[in-house]
Amino acid sequence: MPEQKSRAGDVAVKPKGARALFGAAMAIVGALAAINPANALLVALGEAVPRLAEALPPVITACGAILAAMSEPPEVGRRE
């Protein structure tokens, strides 16, 4: 994957392996659920996931608004 440079010329570092770690964590949770579906942690997780799913769109919207507010405005040409 090519390196991307920021406006300041610094090389932007992307975290490597984040998707693999997330997949491994999901596999572990799935294995635990298969072994012991009555586990208190898994029951609590099963109850929390629908609530988290309902809260996700406002959280994403808020993060996008904060990012937009803190970013530099785009450079656009003037029409004359």
C-alpha cells in the first residue's frame, strides 16, 4: 500500500493489522459463545448490542461534525 503524505509533508502512518485483530477478537467471542452460551458476559453483551446499534448513528454523526468543525476549510477557487 503506498504511503500517503499529509499537507505538512509528513508520512501518514496507518495502523497495520487492526482488521486482523478485530477478526481474532470476534472469533474468540464466537468460540466462547459456542462453548458456554449461558455465560454472564455473553448474556450482557447480547443485551447491550441492540442498544449500541441504536446509539451508533448519532455517535457517528457527532464524530463527523467534530471532525468537520476542527478541519481546515477546503481550498476552492472563486468564480468571477
